[in-house]
Amino acid sequence: MFTIAFVGAGSVEFTRQLLRDLLTFPELADCSISLHDIDPERLEVAAALARLAGGAHIRTSLSRREALEGADVVVNMVAIGGHAATLRDFDVPESFGLRQTIGDTLGIGGIFRGLRTFPFLDGLAADMLAVCPDAWLLNYTNPMAMNIQYLATVAPRLKAVGLCHSVYWTIHDLSALVGVPHQEVDFLSAGVNHQAWILRWQHEGRDLYPALDAAIEADPELARRVRVDLYRRLGRYPTETSEHSSEYVPWYLKHQSEVERLRIPIRNYATISAENVATYEKTRDALAAGESLPPLADDAVEYAPQVIHSLVTGRQRTIQVNVANRGLISNLPQGAAVEVPATLDRLGVHPHRVGDLPRQLAAVNRSFLNVVDLTVAAAVEGNPDHVRHAALCDPATAAALTVDQISDLVTAMTAAHGDLLPTALRGA
């Protein structure tokens, strides 16, 4: 029996969506679902959702290693530190005058989210290599690039792949904007997670970029978005939302005029995180009362169910994945985590070689990856100096603060996150 383990299953809405999508495949209806979370209440809620989704074989465990035994696929959705740590990621930098929007990928928030996630990834990798060494790890946890590069460094034998829906939704929404069914377009996207680029985008051989230019020209409000501004200056459309994209570069968040011109929502993820907590509590209470749950979105498309279906059935698909750069993108650093197309089949996940990105896009990606590399190096080497180096090299942080302010901010963030950080880095 094919076994799928969910780690961080207490992320109940995401777990519910993945289970619904998985179990709509007839070939997966009889699979075994293993659920793990460190919170007993959230774990029980996840189990109730799995039963509602139609899972025939469900087991739960507060022990991660026990939950992983015999797994063929492990889906990681953890958020180390939860909502409280997310608020610290915003509140402490804000006290220094540093603006953030999402804070989960790059920037000072992304750096410390990565640092507090790495000890968990160490344990997860060790447990998988001990009890399910041939399993695929499908990672959804951010910061994606940092987590995938860290795993590739400390556990190179682990079959780890990062999954994110940003490219799918970018193509979906752009195609709707120009009046073309997204199912009919051909595209090529590559770069790094949350900062990849739509390199080619066609419908029946016709380049769709001129149609996008016309749509932007016809609606001045479209130009009041960060990703459109980036596209017009760099020549290819970025694959992540404007909220995300604004904090990976030095050009926007520092300037109030740009925040207003491009309608950048400061602290956006702090609000989303609070809403996620409220959604969990409503789901928990509805299940306890025997009430029906709100319907799930019919158009939600996540990659994990597709990967699992292809592993079981051999059906070939192409999706976007995050993996270590082993000759995939020539002008980005080798070993860095990159996002590229990949073919799925019964044998696994097969990333495609893309070659060179356009120079200006690779240059922006390299600034992103410098922060990733230094953050990973800080943990791998146990070197707290690299935490400061990562913050100094972060584009948005460096644009807003002096070097002394950056150093003091790192000290404050280290104190705020305390025991969640790797032991060697708690004196940063």
C-alpha cells in the first residue's frame, strides 16, 4: 500500500486541500495516510479532516519517526514557531524602521525563519534516512530556497523537492488577462523560488507578451503593481505576487512614494497568519459541533497530488520544482536552490536543464541567492558572523538601514527567537 506521510499536518486548511485533491484520483483512493504534528489538538483535527475527505487508511502519531515509517512520500508543511514567531519577524524589524510585506522568503524575516527551520530539517532528514530512505520529500515550507539548499548540503542522499504554486497561478492569471485559456498556453519559467521569470509564453506558437503589453497600456492601474514594474524594467514577468516581489529587491519598500505608487501592503503576512489561526479555530469548532465545513476551492491546484499520482501510475507530467542547481541554470551558482521545470513519472522527478537566464534576470537572482547561501552557511558552519553577512547582503535590508543598525537588528532578532535557533547561532 502506497503510504503518504504529512508532517505538520496541523496546517489544517492546507492538509484538507491536499487530501481532497489526492483522494479524487481513483488510483490513490486506497493509499495509507500517516499524519504527524506536535500539537495533539491540531493532529486530531487533521485526522477528522482526513476521514471526511474519504481516507480509508489513516494513522496519526505525535512521534515523527513513527509517522514516517514505511512512507513512500513525505509532505512537509511545518511552520516552526507558528504565529507568535511570525509576529516577531515583523515586530522587531519594524521597531528599527524596516518594512516587510511577507517576511517568509528573504529579508530579515526570511533569514530567521530559515534559521529556526534548519534544526527541524536536520531531524526530519535523519528520521527519513533511518526509516524511509527511498521516500520522496515534497517540501512546502518556506523559505523554500534556503530549506532546499540546506537539505541538499546536509543530506545529499535525501530525495528532496520543493513545491510552490506561484508559477501556475502566474500563468493562470496572465492568460486570463489576455483572454487565452491557460490550459492551452506553452511556457517556460526558471529562476529561484518566488523570483522566477516567465521566459517564454505562447498560444499556438504566438508570443503572448505583446498582448500583455497592450493590456497594461490599456489599464494604467495595472502598472501600479510591483511585478508589472519589474517586468517593464527587466523584460520578463516575475512569477510571484507584488507583495512578495517588493521585498526581494532594494528599490521599493524604502520609499514611501513607491509604497503608495505601487500599493504595497506592509505587514501583509502578519494579517494572513492571524487569519490562518482564526480559520483553524473555526474548523476545529465546526468539526466538534458536527457542522459542515465551507467548501474548498474547485480551482485549487497543488503539485504534491500530481507528483504522487505520477509516482503511482507512471503518468508523465511537467511541473515546476525547486532543487539544487546541478547544471540546470548555467549562470546561477552551482548547488544553489533553483526553480525549473521537471518531468514526473513512476521513476521520480526529473528536472530540466534551462541553460543561461537573460543576464539582468540572473543578476537579480544572484543577489537573492547570496542571502540564501550565507544563511545556509551560517547554520552549516555554525558561524554567527554569516547571519550578519546575510543581513548585510539582503537587498531590502541594506537599502533601509545602516550597517550598525543591521548588526543591532540581528542581535535583537537572535534574542527574540532564542531557543528556536541552532545552538551555535544563539549568540549572533
